Amino acid sequence: MRLYKDCRKEYQDYQGKYCLYFPYPKWLQKNDRCKGYGIVCEPTDTGMWRIEGIYNESNYVNSNSFYLGKKIRLESMPKPFQVCAKRLAKAWHDAITLNTDAAWEKWNMA
């Protein structure tokens, strides 16, 4: 999982300046024909507000057609946000390593 800031430069006055990006492993890229999945989000007092999910179908991250902003450290974010992000990262890791229906369902529900 990677965290990016200023993923929506064209919307500076709106929510959604952060993106949690989950790159797909090669085997999943071949299966889903997608390079990764991002969650546009904002920190809140209790965790995070998820705004939308975005699929990266064929672009390199931070190319002209798929810009996510500057990569930042998760530790720079508020603690409740870190907890939510780590929970998502664990669900993602389990889904791609275990590759079971139960693990994928847990990721989908996360």
C-alpha cells in the first residue's frame, strides 16, 4: 500500500486530497487487466472518510493520465487514519497472498 497527497490538484478546495493505492501483483494484473486500485480519502477525527475508489487500468502511477500526487509516509498522518489504513493494508495483503474467497470477501467488506 502507498499513500499519496494532493491527488486532485484540480479540486484544491474540495475533500479528497489523499489516495491510498494498492498495486496489483503481476498475477492479478493478468487476471483483472488492471494495475492497481486507489481509495481517494480524507482523514477524520475517528479515522478516514472514503470518497471514491479508482481503478488504474493501464497507466503508470503519476503519469499524465493517472496522477496521484506526492508519495508520503503513513506515519505523517493522524493516528486514527493510520489505524484504518493499516487495517485496509492487512486485508489487502491477506487477499493477495491467501487468494481465498474468505480473504477476498474480507477485503471487499473492508
